[in-house]
Amino acid sequence: MGWVVVGIKWGSMGPLIRSGERFALPLALLSLAFCATYLQAQPVSGRCAVSSAPDQVRSEGLTERMGDIILQCSGSNPGAALAGNLSVFLPIAIANRVDANNFTTDAVLSVDYGIGFVPSAVQGQISNRMIAFNGLNFTIPPSGNINLKISGIRADANQMAGAGPNGIQAQITGSLPIALSQSTVTVAYPQAGLYDTLYNTGIACTGSPAPTAVDMSGLFASKTAFASTRLTEGFANAFQPRGPGEDTGTRFLIEYTNFPAGAHLYVPNLVAGADAAAPTNAGDLGGTQNPGQYLPGSGTLLLALVPYADPTGMGSYTVPIPTGNAPVALNAATEIPLTNGSGYAVYEVVDSNPSRLETVQFPTFLAIPANSAPATARETVSFAPVSNVMTASTTAPVPRFAPVTPTSDCSLVGDCSAGYFPKLSVVSGPLQFTGVAGGESSNLFIQFQNIGGGIMNWTATPQYIHGSGWLTLEFSSGQTFGQKNATDEIWASPKNLAAGTYQANIVIDAGSIAGVVTVPVTLTVQPAPAPPPTPAPNPTPPAPPTATGPTVTQVVNAATFAATPLVPGSLGTVMGSNLAGTHVSVTFDGLPATLLYTSAGQINLQVPLDLGSKTSASLVVTVDGAGSSPQTVALAPAWPAIFSGGVLNQDNSVNAAGRGAPAGSILQIFTTGVPQGAIVTAQVGAHRGLVPLYAGPAPTAPGVQQINVAVPDDATAGITPLAVCATLGSQQYCSPAYSLTVR
């Protein structure tokens, strides 16, 4: 019974796995790697000031270019040899193109003797998260000053999409006979690079005329139906043309599904961005309809359709790019092949302005036979080429991207309130039901409408404040086309409820743009009338025993199973009896907890974050409508606790007797009770205040925090106490000591 944290291989980022009463936490291993051994230090001569020029990189990217690392070395003896090795470690996989021996040519070590940087002949060799430049041998010039620069390192930024304000940090080590001013620098700040507006929620497929000519003018003139796709950069230069050593420029994979038989899709060959003199625009997202014009060499955003690209977005062909000195009308269009109602288009950035946040839109034209049955097609967009190769490779394309779904760009463009977007409005007020305990259901209706434009997709979900399972919805999702009403019938059943007042909300969610509306629901259950007395000529057989409701015996910390205060957003465990059922919920002061595991004797849960700064809360477990007695639970702003088996060595094995962590290696520590915003430190034996290389959420594991910290070089071998501390203001909270094995 309880929780177990297990180590898995790098890249295994699956969902949480429940197994009985145990938890297996798949962990995206974000720890830095150090060499297992260090070369003997040589006499120090001079000093190197280590700095970096961090880049803003796309968090969707698997081969994002890290910023340059610069070593400005001074005070050395002229004529002496700056010889040895230099290595860079990242908390994510290094993903440059490599040869069969893992050497790369696009990550370069350059040297400056005083007249500018010149690439050296020393090649970098990549091993997972490390790149090593071995065999350095540079002669110190007469000035006694020499500079080194490492540039062109590519890495999987998607592994640290939530890196926070510290960004991606590089660790520099080596055996140079000169001291480094610091060993850690920030080399990149991951940020979402792609936002969009598109019809991923549905394209209404009705009869639409075919074009008289397959070009933009013919499509517009024939009034062929269309739906526009808008792509917007998350930051300037997120849409990059092809650079040195790259196979393609930034590409976009647009996928279409569920089109009816006989449908034909057409898209423009070239698309001019909003910064062009005449942007490509169909008019359904505002603006004036125009195929677009592009001035060659203008440095404005231009997308080119890539014919013959494969379904991942890879392929070496692009349409011809306009040349000359005059603006070029972008009138050409191409049909997208469909197979079983599905197809795709790939666009590549061939020109852009790296200093400006750019946006672009293009129409997809839909020619559909008039007798086609009504259908709703779908569209999705992502950066391309899409890949699952997250490490250095001899063949995988550069650049390449994880299949990340973008979010709405309306806040960047500034049109979230525009009339061409759908907007949810609920006509019905609060719903009031009455019934008798054990009686029949009653029904009412919720009416809502799209008061904006386009297509509004919606979901309806009950959220219970008291009890559970007593509401039934006719429809849990639906779609409205244009400004039309929608109706959902709601039933409330008192059949399994005791007398009392029950409250819930029905949440109508039409997305981040159209909006979310909550409709309160109240069910008042009256006691059932007493049955009339009946004669009893014969002895009445004993009544069968009645089922008892849930009983809470203890609420403990999920990591240690100790009775400690719980932290909002952290994990806790409820012990007791009769805790399993068809509908189980746990509330803290009426706020629902997220349940991660339930059984008759144990519930693992995430404490509601909305409890805020409360110091206690009343916990109630409800099973199939029956509630437990309230249990007062102590709360704290922080209370770190390390999971049993929750410390992994650098090789991803669980730290234990016989599997100790070498001094200088990196530990991966998994805790709960460390709130966001806290200053996190670690203690290893007598070493206090150790600053983590990473401290933040553990990927795919809600309520779990991951702390990566180096074992001090002079740590004593054997079993030593390990603790994690979280500081909020002037108050520090430290975890109970964990037995760490050092070798």
C-alpha cells in the first residue's frame, strides 16, 4: 500500500500508471549529466570569464540552437599552451547532426587570439546531454589573452518547455590549466513559438461550387466556400527561413480530416504575411479579401507550399520563389489530394523579418458537391517536420519538432472580442429541482446560443458540490453553426439521496475565445412519507444489514504516509474504510480534490490549489451519495516530503544500498509539498543550501516536484541524510531526512 517512484529510461514520458495501490511516475529526466570522473587539476594560470548570449528558442523544437558560450581568458603566460578538454552539459538531449562516431560539424569551437574568432579544427563529440571538445592545444598570444567560443549546439527544448525564468542552463567543465569564473550559464529561454486561429473545432461541409479556374482569382470569383487558417509567432524570429546546416526552413503541417466523398480542397501556393504591402487575406478573419503581393527581398513574411512533402512535413521540394524588383501577385493555387476524406498541406517560411512579431493567414477552399450529406471536417496545425527523434542523429531532419498543438493567437493579434469569433451566451438562469428521497427524476432545460460568428463547439459537464451522480445530461457536447440556439435537457434524480439540499454546477465550455458559463443547480430532496403500518401476524425476519458509509481514519502525506499538514496543490492520502464505489469524491471546504487512485481502504489525491493560504480545511469523502463525517485537515504553505524510492542516480537507477551516487554526479529527487514560487535548496550531509540545477514540476506527474542537484565533490561515502527545503519569505520548510547512499 502506498506510493513507489521508479526510474525509467530517458524519453519514456508516458502517463501516470496505476498498479493496485502503488504509483509509478514516468519521469521526463531533466537532470544534468557530469563526467563520472574528473581529470587531475593542473596549476592555474590566469582566469577565464565565462558568459553566454542566450537565445529565445521554440519550446516545440527538438533541435533548437542554443546561445553561444564565451570564455574570455586573460592573465596567462604568453607562449604557454592552453591544452586539455572542454565539455558542455545540458539538462536536455543535445540533438545536432552527427556522423557514425557521434562527431558533429555544426557545433563549433572557435578561438580568438585578438583579431576575431576563427573556427578551430577541434570537433565536438556528443553523448546524450554532453558535448566534449577534446584535445585542445592553443598557444597563448603575447597579450596573455585568448578567447574561446562554443556555438551551434542544438538541443531538445521541448523537454524543458516549462523551464521558468532561469531558462536552459549549461554546465561547463574541463581539464584546462586555467580557472573558470563560473561553471553554469543560461543558454536559452524556451517559449511557445506558434499560436493559431483555425477550424480545429469543425469546418461545416455543405454544398460549395467548384472553381472556374484553379487559382486565387478563380476561387474567389466562383464563391467557393473557404475557411482561413492564421499562424502567429510566439516571439520575433520564431518563424525562421532555412539557415546554415539546416535541411529546411520553419515548416507548418496542416492536416485535414473527415471531409465528405467528392470534396476538393485548394490552397494558395504562396502566402504573404500581414507585414507585406498586400497581405494574403480571405476576409473571414477581418480585413480585405486579397490574394496578396510580395516584394522580392523585402524581408517580410512569405510562406511557400511544399509539394510532395511527406506526412511528417519533410521533403525537399518548394514552389519557385519570386525574384526581381517589382511586387509579384500571389495568384497560384494547388489542389490538396484527399484520401478517405483526409489530406495535408505543408508550408515553409522562405522570407521573414527576424525583428518583428509576424502573423500570416491563408484560406482553404472547399468545393463540395451539392448532394453531399452534412459533415463536419477538422483541421490541425503544428510546426514541421514532426519527429520523435529527440537526440543527436545521423539522418533525422534539422530542424524538427514535437507534435505540439498550438493555442489561440487572438490575444497576440488583439482580436479576441471580434465578431467573427463565436461567443457563448446562456439564456437559462439557475436550475431549481425538487424531489422526494427515493423518488423519480425530474427534468429541466438549459438554453444557450452563439451570439458571435463562425462555428461554436461546446461541452457540458456537471460539477458536484454535494453528493455525486444525481445529474444526467442529454448531451455532453454539441456544435452550433452561426447565431443559433442550442438546448440541453437535464435530469435530476433523488432516487439514491437522503433528504437534504444538494448543489452542483453545470459548466458550459465553448473554448477560450467563445467563453465558459457556469449554471448553478439546486436539488431539494424531501423526506419520503412514512409507510402505512401493516399487521404482523407472524414474526418479522431480521432486516438485512445496511451498508455503512465511508469512514475516514487518517489523512496523511502521500510521500511519507506521515500525518503532516498538506499543501494546496500537493499530494495526500486518505485512509479508512468503505472508500470505493461507483461515484467517489473528496472535498476540502467544499472544493473538489483531483482523485488519482481509489480503493476500499485508500484514496490518493491532489489537494485543491484554490485552498490558498488557509491553515485548515474540512475534508469529506462522498461515496455513491453517502458522505463521511467531516475530518479537519491541517494545511501549510509548504511541507516538502521525498517519496520512498524517489531519489534517482544519474544513471536513472533508484538510489539505495549497493547503488550509491558518485560524488559530483546528479541526483533526481521527487517530492511533493514544494509550492510554485518557493526558493528551493537541498542538503546532503553537512552541505547545506545546495542550489538545484532544476527545480519545478515533474512532467506528467501532477502534484509532484522534481529537484535535480549535484552531490558535492567532497561528499563522504556511505549513508548520509538528504533533505529538500522550500523557503517562502522568511520561513523555511525542510523535508524529513532521506537516507542517501554516496559512493
